[in-house]
Amino acid sequence: MELIEGMLARRTTNGPFRPDPVSREHQHALMRVAQAAPSHFNSQPWRFVLVEHPDTIARVAQLSGDSMTELIEAGVFFERYRRYFRFSAQEMDERRDGIHIDHLPGPLRPFTRQIFSDAGLKLMRQLGVPKKLGEDNRRLVAGSPLLLAALLDKTEYRPGELSGFYSVFGLGAAIENIWNAVGVLGMGIQFISTPMEIPRQWQAMQQLLRVPDGLELMAVYRLGYLPDDHARPSIDWSSRHRKRLEQFVFRETCDVPEAEPAP
């Protein structure tokens, strides 16, 4: 039951970490739980790079911040993901998916529902929000004591074939093991996603990490120990809601939604 409760308490860390280095013991513990994940024929297709050098972290942070600024400035980010945005607690409770935008800079709060429209984007540019968010993102990554790059072995990872699916599935299980384990260690984790949105920035990331031809860089995460107080970024959200059973579970066939048990 402790394991299940820990999984249900899983969080993503949107705020800063403590500056303390992550102990080698804890780094290896996370690698061991990743290693314990299931994989097709025990192929273990995952590879990881642990990054602690300040110069490398600073460069990743710059790539992340620049990517955030570019994505917001061009409106690409909101165009791709606006279907996940919720703007009230009621909407979040009804849909029970996506993210509730509940923390905004003061000048933007009166325009909550318009913020991701063309007019809202124009206002954000005028107020310098893209650069502000990019800088916030850069600082957040730069202040992380540990980065984790996740890769797949291309002898197993062959997109378009079943082995490609099996490899991604296995890496997902490995990352989920890490995500569930960080809380026990007093740590947090967050996906560094923005460079993936821009091909040239992702290529720069691969070059920085010196990824060989035989490996595919799949994702990069930031990790660290959690501070006692959790400062929130300029634009932040909550996403603790989960769908009710009848919204995602069926009984016997896809025709019969599973009933939510009485409280």
C-alpha cells in the first residue's frame, strides 16, 4: 500500500530545486529503478546520460530558454497545445484532464481566457512575456543540479516496426520508475521539453551530449532536491485532476463504461 500511495502522490516539479548536488548514491538508485523496468525480451534498450557539469547545464538551460521564447513569440506553443488549457476550477472538474492555468503575471490576469488568442498573443508580445518566460525557463534549468538524458539503442529502436513500439514502451516504464522514486529521495523531476519542439535546437542538444549514431536522444529531464518552500513560475498551472473511471475504463467491451464506486 505504501508503494501505491507513493505512486498516487507523484508530482512534477515546476519550480526551482535546492542547489545541493544530487548524491552519487541517489543517482545510482534512480538508475537501478530504471533498470528494473520491463522490456521486450529483456532487451533493456534504454541508455542514460547523467549531467552535472555546470557549463553543460548552462548550455542546456540556454537552449531551453531560447526555445521557450521562440515558441511563445511565434504562437506555436499555444497553437499546438491550447486544447489542454483549462481556465476555471469548474471546467477542470468537468473535464478532469489538461492543465488549469491558475497562476499568471498581474497584467495578464484580466485576460485569462483571451491570453491564448491572437489578440492575447499580441498583448503578450507587447508586455515582453515571451522573453520573460524564456528567461524564467533558462534560470529554472540552470539552477538544476542534475540533468538526465534518456536515449534508446537504435538496434532495438526501429520506428515503424514493433521493436520501435516495444523500445518506447520500455523506456516509458523506466522513466516512470524514476519519476515514482524521486519523491522517496526528497527529490523532484521535470521534463525539459521546449528544445524538442524546434529541430535545430534538438540537434544542438544532441551535439552537446555527443550522442553517437547508434543512439537516439529521446528526452531530457532536470532533477534535484526539493526546497522547503515552492516558488511558482510566472505562468503556472495545476494538473492534479484525473478522469473518473467511467471516462477511461470499460467493462468487457468498449461499449460498457466502468461505473465509479459509491463514496
